[in-house]
Amino acid sequence: MPSASSPTASTDAAASRVPAPLRRFVAWLPSEVDARVRVFAWLSFVAEVLIIGTGGAVRLTGSGLGCPTWPRCTPDSLVNTPEMGIHGIIEFGNRTLTGLVGILALAVVVLVWRMRHERRVLFVLSLIVLVGIVAQAVVGGITVLTGLNPFIVGFHYIASVSIVAVCAAFLVFMNQPAGPRALAVPRGFAALVHATTGVLALTIVFGVLTTGAGPHSGDAAAGRNGFDAEVLEHVHSWPGYALFVLTLAIVVLAWRLRLDVRRWAVALLAVELVQIAVGLYQARNGLPEIAVGTHMVLAALAAATMTVVVLRLKRPAVAEAPAARRSTASARS
């Protein structure tokens, strides 16, 4: 029998002080990845992509200052008023979606709570998403208070894309067992993929600068970043085409070497092809709003797909079976 001062007794005593409903709730939480975790992880990912689309709609419809103050929509109202018209509805709708995104992210954190030690990477990734959403809400407020400063708006978008990539990483890891991972591709191939990731990041940054110089400022009174938009369109296309060539090389090599990552490499190439087509269309047709918004969402999906490709360069390191080790040892003796 453990003594009253033993660790077991202390743990039992601490547990007894936890309210019974809370104990039952914790016991209900999954101890391993199950359907609840998968559903909410996917909902969180979809919501993060969706909010990029609605955020783009805010800018492209000139609704960036539809709610002129933050965190309230007006100095006297938490929500939009009828007098604010469609711009108020669009801006407040985007703010409301931020709350839904936060709730979904919090749900994922709670659902992986019991497995936070065994599946530490899932818990850390879920926390990054939740903290990132809170930070994004603050940055969104700063964006409004600075009159839609294009550099802050651009940072807001890049941070959103980064959160989408983290959500994608969660989806990858939740479908893999816990434990160490080992490189599953040749080192040269891995280096090529990492270099391509850098080119993708450069393409997104120049895309943000190009948008910040273009006509879609989010409000008629909002300033631009001062760069030449026409010049930036060309500069933005250079890493875009380099990205396409590098991804094509990844696809060819992956299929020649029969690597597990080959299907995701093809998916990345497909996203890039659509992205290039939309980019050419919008550049030659006066930057129509729907094309620009689609281009923004596709960039986030490209980042998410690239994240999957990078993470699939490694696979769980499975310990060699004892019989196989004995067979290897006998062959060497």
C-alpha cells in the first residue's frame, strides 16, 4: 500500500480536487488520433483557407474600412449598422469568421490535450495555429487603425498563409505514427525541394508587394507602397516561372526514382499551373477582382501543398525487426 506521502497518493489527492464534470470531460478526450481530431483538423484548415478568401474580398470590394474602428465596428457599435451598407457587412463578416476560425483552432488544441506528451508535435502545431490566430486579430486591428497600410496588410496576408501551412503540417503528422523520422529520399532530391520552397516563398513575397502597389487597396483613401506595379508584375513572374521549372524537375525525378512523394509533387505542379494561368489572365485583363482573389487563395494552397511535399521527404523510422538484425549479423559473419 502506498503511504500518504507517496507520489501516487499525491496524484490521487490532486485528481480528487478536480471537479467531477471536468474529470469526465478530460476522460472523454481522445488519447490517440481519432475521427474527432481528423474532422476538426480539416475544418480548421478549410476555415483558414476560407478566411484568406474573405479577407481578399474585403480588400477587392473596397471594404477595408467598412468597420472604421477596432475592435468595435464603430465607436458606438460592436457590429455593423445598416447605414454602413455592403462594405460594413463584408468587413464585419470577415471579422466574425475570425471568431469561428479561433473556435476551431481551440477545439483542436483541446482534442489533442490528452496526447500532448505522446504526440507532442501535434500539440505544438495546434498551439501555434491558435496563438497565430490571436496575433492575426491584433494585426488586423493595427491594419484598420493605420488606414490599411499596405506593408501591414501584406504582412497580414503572409502570416495567414503561414498559418495555413502549419495546419497542413498538422494534417500530415496526424496521419503518421509518433516517433523519430528518417529521410526517405536521396539528399540531392531533398536539397532541390528545399530550394524550391525558398523560391515559392520569394514568389509570394513579390506577389504581396505587387498587390500593395496595385489598384486594390481596400479603400479609396488607402495609400499604396510606392513601387511601380507594372515593374513588380514582371519581377513577381520571374521567381514564379523558376518555381514552375523547379517543380517540374521534382516531379520528373520523383517518378523516375519511384519516390512516395511523387503524387504530392504532381499536385503541387497542378496548383502552380492553375496559378500561372490565373496570373496571366489577371495581368492581361486589368486585374479583375475575382481573378485576384483566386490568385491569393491559390498561393495559400500552393504553400500548403509544398508543406506536405517537404514533410513527406521523411517517413517514420521503424525499428528493424530482431529477426532481420540477426539475419544481417549472420550474413556479415
